[in-house]
Amino acid sequence: MGRGESPPIASARSIESGPWWRSYQREWLSRDLLAGVTVAAYMVPQVMGYAAIAGLPPIAGLWASLLPLVVYALLGSSRQLSVGPESTTALMTATTLAALTGGDPSQLAAVAAALAIATGLVCLAARLLRAGYLSTLLSRPILSGYLLGIAVLMIASQLGHLTGLPVPHGSVLAQLGYVFAHLPEINLTTVIMAAALLVLLFVGTRLLPRLPWTLIAMLLAAAVASLGNLERYGLELVGPIPAGWPRLSLPEVSWTEAVSLLPAALGLAVVAYSDTVLTGHGFATKMGHKINPNRELVALGVANVAAGLSQGFPVSSSASRTAIAHSLSARTQLYSLIMAAVIALTMAFGRPILAAFPWAGLGAVVVYAATRLIDIGELRRMARFRRSELALALATALAVIALGVLWGIVAAIALSFADLLRRIARPHDALLGYLPGQPGMHNVRDRVDGRQVPGLVIYRYDSPLFFANATDLVDRALRAVDHAEPSARWFVLDAEANINLDLTAADALEELRARLADRGIVFATTHLRSELRAALTRTGWVDRVGVDHLFATLPTAVAAYEQWLRDHPAASQRR
């Protein structure tokens, strides 16, 4: 087996859905143990950095990690997904806290915890409504573009930690403008520390990818900062970390504050759930099993409630930590339980080391994690597949960068629906006829030697019919008739793909029938579904077409046309 290569899956039976501990195999233990320790080493400084993004003390990142890891390990349907603080939810939390607390430090922790509980309750309410199907509404280009925009926001949010400047919150352009306007005031020690750690992270993970380079970098940074007494040169350290464990309690917020959190909680739930399901599905496919979207709503909901009760902030899934676990061949969620144990030991005995971490190092870790979200290969794949896919991804990224996280989410969802509407509003269509050597009828546009039945236009419109594509149907059907050689005698609408319609589409079908009748062309249909026929009967359309022109199959429609030609010999001579 090659280096870094995952072992073959033991058996299909071993990874069927259900609690992972019921089918646990002893040979998986070493891999789960290695993955748990390694990913925890990456996670500890990472979540402290995410807490900083959210505007909270670094310890809050650890508090928000413990219980969610345990909860997801017991309730989640993915074998490898890592749940806990993440960049996207941290940024959204920061935006919400700034808007609702005005930056008042005394309120930040309570409001963040309440936001986590509200997010969890939204997820649980969505589960009661069986809203798991909504996970399919965000396309791959939308998600890739969203993550690209988030990566840029993450990097911009760390400019202060990377430069030693008090960069204010604001847009990306405003933050960059502040840095350029205060270049002479940049702290050189901070910049050198951050740059050195970034080089170490990028080079180290490339040369020796299995080592916990994030933890190695942070330990080296703490050692260098302490031995060199770099605080005297302006290097900021995390500083004293509160002792003890999180107190399990409800956050002290008023009902008015709790209600005001609901819009932000809804946005967080949508983003966290979409990311969780898509990430979980991607890795589940590699492992040969499936995830349960509704079960993910429960797991994510309870994990967020647990994070709030333990004085944390909203949590989601982490693609980067999941990818590390997968590369180390983690087999089950036992690795998440091991991660929780390692983090607990760190909190109990490692606080002096954590206090010595420089903020420049945490900033470098966040920037490094941000670059892991930028998938240039995926963008190239979109460009090769279809330029419109790439344009959709870039438009989403620009919306997130320009409008911020919350409005970026709205823009991403709007773009997703707009793309869906565009596809349905102008779908694929087909002219049916015969292809040499192939039985049945096919789209004659697929091959140059395809031929239609002379005088017969059989047209298929591959979409449900509704207001957005009603006019398009009429225009394209008439265009097919106009280009028929010889001129059309009959027009047959193959309604196999038309599973539904609204009143606007019904009116469009009547317009098409009437315009063809004015030109002396017989209108007929085939494969008209019963529910569609019932709706059109209520409008009187079926009576105007005539039940004798509603055919069950294409061969019967063609046979009826040929019989009509025999009964109308004069029509067969007309061009």
C-alpha cells in the first residue's frame, strides 16, 4: 500500500448505516487513535483562532469543542465528519455579536452562547419539518464560490494579528486600506513571526503531511516568543487563560435579545447544515456509505445546543479536519471521542503553553486554514466543464466578499435559485425521428444522419411546464414547425417529460394549438400523464385537441399520422 493511501474498506456490511460501535472492528483502533490525536493537535490552536475571529476569548474555542465532538460522535451519521468551531460560523458569529452588543465585552460570551442554542433549536425545528431535502438546493459551484469568499474574509480578518496593527472591523477593502495607510506602523517582529510560521506550515505539510504541523508551529512560536522575550518588541501573546471547565448553564440574555438572535440563527443553521451535509456526503462516498440528511439535522442541532450550554459559540463541520482524519484512515467516530479526550487533557495541563501562544501564530494558522478552502483545481474543473458554472462560483464569491457573510448567504441562495430557474426556463428540447441502426425514435439532432417522418414534427420539451418557460415552449415549438422539410402536416407534442403545469402553461399550450390550427396543422400528443390530462381537461383543452389525438405511445401516433395521409391524399402532395 502506498504512502498516505487509505486501506481498502473491510466490507460493505461493516459500514452500513447505524451506530458505528455496533460493528466496530479491533483493527480499526490504531487508525482511529492516530487520527484522534493528530486532528486534536491541529484543532486546539485552530479553534482558539476561530474564537478570536468571533471576538471571544481563545478558551471559548476549546469550550465549544468538547461537548459537540461527543454529541456528534453519538448522533451523527457520518463516520469521519469533524464537528466543532469553524471559520464560517465564527465569522457569522462575529458579525452578529458586533451588531447586537456594540462590542460590549460583558455581553459577548452570553450572546454567543445564546446564538449557539438558537441555531441548534432552528436545526431541530427543521428536523421536525423533515427539511433534510433542502440540502440539495445549493449546487457545487455555489458552495465552492461561497467557500472562496469565506477564505478571503478569513484572511482579511487576520490582518491585525499578522501586522500588529489595530485593524478595525469592516469590509475587505476597508481593512486593506487601513493596512496600507499605516504601513510605517507595522510591527516587524509580528510580521516575521507570522511569515515564518506560514512558510513552516506550507512546506512542512507538503514534505511530511502526516505530522501535526499546526501544533508544531505553534509550540515553536511559543518557545521562540518566550526564550527571546519577544513581547518587549511588540509581539502580542494570548496571555493568561482562565482555569477550570465550562459551567453548564443557560446564558443570561433577555427574551428580547433571544428573539433578535433568530434571523442570524436561521442563517447560521442554513450555512452550517449545508456545509455539514455536503462535506459529509463527499467523504461518505469515498468510504462507501451514506449519510442521513435528517439525522444530520438532529446531530448538528444538539451539538449547537451543547456548545451554547457550555459557554461556547455556534459550531459546524470542518472540511479541513475531516480531510486530515480521512487521510489518516479514521474508520469511525471513535476518533472524535479521542479528540475530545486530548482537548480535555490540554485544558487541564496545557494552559501555560497555550497562554504563551503569540497572536501572530494564531493568525497564521487561520490564514493557512483559509487557503485550504480555496480549491483552484475545482475552479479549473468547472471552467473545463462549463464556463457558466465557473461564473456562478465567482459571482457567489464576490457577493460574499462585497456584501459580507450574512448577505453573502442570501446572495448565494438567490444565485442558486436563479441558476435553477434559468435551467428550467430554457431546458433541453428534442425533435424525434429515426437514427439508422437504432430501434425506436430518438433526437434527430444527435446525428447528422437522423431523419424525421416527412410532414410530421414530433417535439419533446424536457421540463415541467410553468410560467417561466411557457413562452419559450411556444416559440421553440413553432420554430421547429417553421424549419420542417417538407412542411409540417401534423405536430405531436411528446409530453413524457412534462410532469406538471400551471395555468400559464396551460394557456400557452392552447395558444400553440390554436396557432397551429390556423396554419392547417393537426395537433396531437403522446405520453400525456393522467394528472396532466386531468388538469387540461378542466380547461377544455383536451376537448379542443380531441381525445382521438391523444396517443399512448409514439408508434401509435406515427401510425395514426400515416393513416391520415392515406385518408387525405391531397395533403400528402402539398409542400
